[in-house]
Amino acid sequence: MKWTVTGAAGMLGQDLVAALKARGDDVVALDVAELDILDSSAVMEALGTPGASDVVVNCAAWTQVDSAEEKEDAAFRLNAVGPQNLAAACRASGARLVQISTDYVFPGNGTKPYGEDDLLDPLGAYGRTKAAGEWAVRASGADYLIVRTAWLYGEHGTPFPKVMAKLLTERGHVDVVTDQVGQPTWTKDLVALIIALIDAQAPSGTYHGTSSGQGSWYEFTQEIAASMGVAKEAVGETTSEAFVRPAPRPAYSVLAHDALRKIGVEPIGDWRQRWQAAAPAILADFVAKD
Ligand SMILES: NC(=O)c1ccc[n+]([C@@H]2O[C@H](COP(=O)([O-])OP(=O)(O)OC[C@H]3O[C@@H](n4cnc5c(N)ncnc54)[C@H](OP(=O)(O)O)[C@@H]3O)[C@@H](O)[C@H]2O)c1
């Protein structure tokens, strides 16, 4: 199986490339220096020929939710036009395209987990640009899998658990919002799911690649503190109203996993259990070693 990973130097891309290499697959890892997904000619040249790749996984994205509000045009290019370029090349070559999307395509005012086919109605610029990317891929005629993830953390970059661990280490206390609920998801679990979908020859369509269960950022931080050996009392409660950020955040970001179950692919496990498995690697720099 020949894979190409775009945005390969990002948090998800690095773990995906490592996992594919570990299982002996042929993988071409490309970040912006090797292949700028905004350059449609370069994308077509690299990926548009039959046999160039069996699967293209697009891990490149504008992921800064707050800055997307002010730079929506640039975020749109990367999150919508980039995937459109990749989809055109995949259509030409016959490769499968895996486009990573987000819970932010939903409005976040629901009370039950969002289904794969629920109405897209993003709250802010980041979600709008990612939703546009989904539609570009769906409309392209390429063989695609859209995999929506959320609250993603991994060893690379500076994901939420590392930010919280740093604050707890430096300040001994952190207040965290209780009124935003979602599914913290480990990059390695998402990578395993992407590979499982390809191995299962999943039909073209939209799938949810998040942990099971649900929890607030406050509850997630309590788990992070516990993994660091820090008392849970070090984590205080706050609300979105008190902790205002430039981009609105969905209050309820829980995704259902029916499409996976329908094709016999097991969804990712409960977020608390998966955090227990991930914590030693994610918090390696923060947990006291004896
Ligand atoms: N992080 C989350 O919490 C989260 C939640 C839900 C969904 N997602 C989705 O998950 C996917 C992976 O996210 P991530 O956190 O791993 O992203 P990331 O760490 O920001 O990685 C994105 C990568 O894409 C590269 N890139 C930027 N512009 C490019 C271009 N024109 N052509 C090719 N590559 C380019 C970036 O390079 P530079 O660093 O040099 O710009 C970076 O290496 C994205 O689709 C994101 O929307 C993430």
C-alpha cells in the first residue's frame, strides 16, 4: 500500500507517518516545503498520475481557531482550496483521499451526539473553512473519506494537555471551563482508526474519529492533574462567559460513531481510558521521574 501524507510535519501527520513506517507500508511524507497544497499544478504533478499513491491523507490545515477569525481568507485557502486541489489530483489518479475535519463544523448547541449527516452550521471562521473543505472534497468526484476529529492531543506540538501541565507546574493552579463538553482524542488513536478504515475498504463517506464518552475541559484537566500526581483541587472551575476568547467555542461537541459501527470498525474507546494510555508519552516532560 502506497500512502502520501500532506502536512506530514504537524501533530497528527508525524504520528501517522511513524505508524505507517512501523507497519512496513510505503509512505511519502510531505509538508509545505515539499508540497504546498495550495499549489494546484504541483499537487497535480505529484499526485495526479495513476499509481502515484493509493491513499492520500491530508493532515495539512489552518488549525488556529482564533486567528482564523481575522484571517478567514487565508484559512479558507488552506482548509478548503487545498483539499479541493488534493481531491482533483486524487480523482485524476484514482487514489483515495482522507480529509481530516472537525467538530467545529457543527453549531455546538445540541443535546445529543452529532450524527455524521447532521446539518453543518459552524459558529465561526475555522468551522466555516473546514466545512467548505468537506464540501469541496464531496463535490470533487474523488473516492474520499472525511474523518472528523476533535479535541486532538499528541506528543508533538503544544496541545491542550501540555499547556495545562505547564500552567499547573508553573502556577500550581488553573481555572478551566466547565461549560464546554467534548471528546478528548489521542492522535495515535486517530491514526489507528484511519488505518483501520483503509484496511476495511470503508465506503466513501463521512466518519467520526473521536474518543467515546464525553467530558468538559475542566474534567479533562482534572485527569491531566491526576496523571501528574497533582491534587485535583489545583484545577478550579470557570465558564466561557468569564473566559472570553476571540472565536466562539461550541458548548456541546460530542460526535456519534454510527457510521463506523455500520461498517464494523470499532470506534475509539472511552476518552478517560485512552488518556490513561496516552498520558505517559504526552506528559513525559512534566511527570516527576524517580
Ligand atoms: N488540533 C486539534 O485539536 C484538532 C481538532 C479537530 C480537528 N483537527 C484537524 O486535524 C488535522 C490535523 O491537525 P494538527 O493539529 O495535526 O495540525 P498542525 O499540527 O497544525 O499541522 C498542520 C501541518 O500542515 C502544514 N501546512 C501549513 N500550510 C501548508 C500548505 N500550504 N501545504 C502543506 N502543508 C501545510 C503545517 O506546517 P506549518 O506548521 O509550517 O504551518 C503543519 O505541519 C487538521 O485537519 C485539523 O483541522 C485538529
